[in-house]
Amino acid sequence: MTKIVSDLPVSEQAAGLLVDMLLRLDDKLCRSGVDDSDGTVGGFIEEVVMMLKKYAELDPSCKKAFYKLENRETCFGWEEPLVRPNKFQE
């Protein structure tokens, strides 16, 4: 994961920025024909999702940033761990 993303503070605002970035990446992968045959972008998305889950554990207000993912399907289903009910009580 890039240093810039890793250095973001745990906050609702940072979580929102990361969710927006993931949605833009997903759009590029699915609709613009970006080649991710080596899995670099997909791996990055997975790492950011794991980071967002950790954000929500550290600061529950970060979950508010996940609302924009509700009732939305991404190409690879990466949003599921962030919107699944009771995920953060497991």
C-alpha cells in the first residue's frame, strides 16, 4: 500500500476519501478497460478494505463513510465486508 494512504489519520473524513477512491478505481477497472491482469489494483483495493475495517474498529464514526456503499454492487464485491450487517461485532 502506498505510504500516502497508510499515513492517513483514522477519521470519518479519511474513511470517506478512501471509499471514494475505491469507487473510482472500481469504475476504471470495470468500465474503462484498465488491465489488472497482474492483480496490482485488485490487491491494493483489498488492502484498503482491510484498512477501512480496522478504521471502523478504532473509530466507529468511520462506518458512516460506508453508507454510500449500501445497495451498490461493485465489479468484484469488495464492498461486502464493509456493508454486511453486524460485521464489526464479529
